[in-house]
Amino acid sequence: MQEILNSIELSITRQLSEKANSSTISLALGEPDLPLNEDQKNLMIKLLEENITTYSPTDGLKILKDSLNSLYQHQFHKPELHSVVTTGTQQALFMGIGAGSNPGDHILCVTPHYPSYEAIFKIYGLIPHFVRRGMDGKLPVPEMLQVIQNHPIKLLLLNSPNNPTGSVDGRAEIDNLYAGMAGKDITVFSDEVYFGFGPDDFYSPFHYKNTVLIRGISKTYGLTGFRLAWLVTEDSHLSYRFINYQQNIYTCPNTLVQLFVNHLLKDDMGRMQALKSTWYRGREIVLSFCQQYGIVHFPLDGSFYACLSLKDTAFANRAYDFAMHLLQTENILVVPGKAFGTDDSFFRINCLVPQERLTLALKRIAAVLGLG
């Protein structure tokens, strides 16, 4: 394990962030800007006054798990579900993939992808197969099925709404993918950490069997520091392995936050809509910018990111150099494409930063690229 960890470099996002300062306009980190309002603070205070400071079960409070199971049984028309509460979606992914695999198993993943995916694969000794998503944002189903046909794939990791591209996988794409996998013994992990940032008719792969749903509160409710998420599965044996793994990592998720989230599942006190409205406004600013200067980009359909191409600029296929230059000369932080396991032809920005800062940053980006 020591050798494996030594071989995993600090993420490019983190490397660049460490070069930033308090005055940097950061378009890099995926953190919504929505403090708790007075009603939400009062709810937390009420829970504190009830002295709810004890351990919960390792896999989460029964009241929260019952709420999750009931919610998803109704949404996905599944008779029986098993939820395991975790300390964030990153831990859910790490634990879930570990409990669902053996060293040497083959896993399929679409790229560009979240940077930690590759580290997870390496730590567990998995054999990854990557298929590239095009600039149209479509899930590359034919290429994925070809990999499945030619290799003994045991796991598939999907991420929609997608980080970094902002793409959202459509129902037809998902249906075609699962139809092509029929008869294959493949466990699918559906990373939906950005659920809520996408179209109203968002279609989850969890409609299908052999699929593990991963959602949380960091992005959907804008509560990044609260650290709570969950895995949901129909497979009782798999959920047992999740719990068995989790009990040997830590004692339990935060009890107070679990009760707060149980309330949000019934009444989110306007948080999801407020975040989505802010995302829409930022999205329109970025779309207008791209249209004005003819910048090619992935579809801005979901998550809260935009990935902009550097094609036909002085920094074509040199997004890392562009990001470093932008930070050093304009004090603006963006993430280059190579951070996401792909080529360096684009950079990612967060559309959820305050609008005046986003507008100013885009103006400076245009100047650096010589646009106009």
C-alpha cells in the first residue's frame, strides 16, 4: 500500500489551489455559495438543544435510512432497498467500489472523469478501461459496449450529472447501454453527487437492477462541510459488505447531521431551488460568453461546471500552461483538462461563483486568450 500511495500524485486541482491566495478569483473548487438561512440555523440549534450527541449505528440512523429507502422505493418502483449512510460521496465511492470488487477486476469508466476515480482503481488493484466522451456530451454507448464485449468487465462507474463536463446522460443512452449489457454480470455504480443540477426529467441508471445509487448533500443541498452521503442497493449481500467495510473505517456518520438531513429530505427549506436558480444564472453568463467569442464547449446540461475548449487559441492543447499563466498574471484559478484523465484541450470553471466575480473572471480570460 505504501508504494501505491507514493505513486499517486496530489491532484492538479489541489496543486493549483495551493498556489492561490485570499484575493484569487477561484473558478476551480466545486463548492456552492449558499450559507444556512435563519430557519436552517434554528433547526440545527434545536437539535443541539436536544443533546443529540451520541453514536449512531455504523450504517446510519434508522430514521434516516427508512426515509431514504421509502423515497427511492417510491421513485424507482423497487420493493426492497438497503441504504448505508456515509461521510460524503467520496467515501461512499471508495468504500462501495472496494466492497464490490476484487483485485484484478476490470472496471469501465467514461473520461473526462473525477480525478479520484483513478486513485481508487489503483488502490484496489483494478484494471481500468476508459472510453472518451466527445464534445457533444453524449454517453459513448457503442464504444462502451465494445469494451464490455472484448474484456471481462465486472464493474461500471457512471457519473451523471457529470463532473467535469456538465453533461447529463439521457434516458435513451442509458436504456441502450443496459440493453447491451443484458446477461452480463456487471455491477454499476451511479455517482449522482450532482443530482438536482440538471433537467427536470433527469433519468437515473438506478431504474435498472445491479446498480448502486450514490447521492449526498454536499452539492445537492450546498452543504459541503456537513459530510454526509449514502449508497443504496437492492442487494442485501452487497449492503452487508458495505457495512462490514464501514465498521472497520470509522464508528459512525455524524448523528446531528443525519437528523438535519432527514428533515431536508422532507422539506429542504428552499435550498435546492436556490442553488439551481443560481446555477441557471451563472450558466447563462457562461453560455453568452461562449457564444460571443465562438468558444466550443461541452453541453452545460448539469452539475454546475462548464468545460471550455482552447481550440484555435495560443494555448490549444496546453490547458495546464493556460491555467498557470492565468493564475500568475490575472490571479484567476481554473482547472486544466489533464486533471480529469484526458487530454489538455479544455479547462473547467465553476458557474456557481458570485456573478460579479464570474463576469470579471471571464472578461480577463477573454483578454488573456486574445479574444474580441
